[in-house]
Amino acid sequence: FFRIFLGLFLCHPKKLSLCVSSSVKQMSSFLAPTPGFVLKTFRLHPTTGEITDRKVFLNCCHHPAIDAPMLRSGERAPEELMDLHGLDNLQVPLFPGPLRQTTDNRGEPCEVVDVLFHSSIIARCTATSGPAVGVR
């Protein structure tokens, strides 16, 4: 799931930022998301596709008001199904916030986007043992 999400973000960050509708902006004014975890990735060069040094942080947050994963029929996916097959073939609602320009802990420029999920998604992602390690 996260590989697909990161691929969409890295290849089409402007499209992902445009996914924020006015209803999501209104929701964010009264939802207080709970922090989950942060994914650190890097921008791709627009013409060569090479990884650049420009950091992008995805703040994965959660709130129970966000819809839980659903079957194609629109029904909530049973926990047992997710235990057996993960999130494959499920619809996972997520709400990305706008892409923000900021600085990291070292004062270097970076970009940040908050992504809001149902609480069960973040719980599943953080239930594994040990830190997730990526390849640059």
C-alpha cells in the first residue's frame, strides 16, 4: 500500500496536493488528528527521474472519523480479511493535506504533507516489530 502511495506522491505530487477538496479543508478545522509516524523520502528530478537531495516528509496521522478500509462493495472490510490478506484489493480512504515548504531539523529546506488515515490503518502499520528502513 505505501509503495503505491509513495509512488503516486513522488511521480505526481501536484496531483496529490490537488486531491484536497473543500470538504477536507473544512474537516481539518474540527478534527484533531493523532500523530502516527513519519516517512522520509526524496523528490525525483522532473526530467531525469533521478532521486534528488530534496527531502519530503509524509506525516501519517489518524482519526477514527476517517472511513475504515472498505471492500469494493462499499462495505467495511472485516478485520479477519485484513489479517489474512493485508490491504490488497481494499479501498483505503486517505486525506492528504497541502504540500508545505518548510525546513528540517538542520535548517535545510524540505517539503511536508500531512496524510490522514483511519486509526486502524496506523495501528496496523505500527504493529510490526522494529523500524522500517528504506533504500535511497
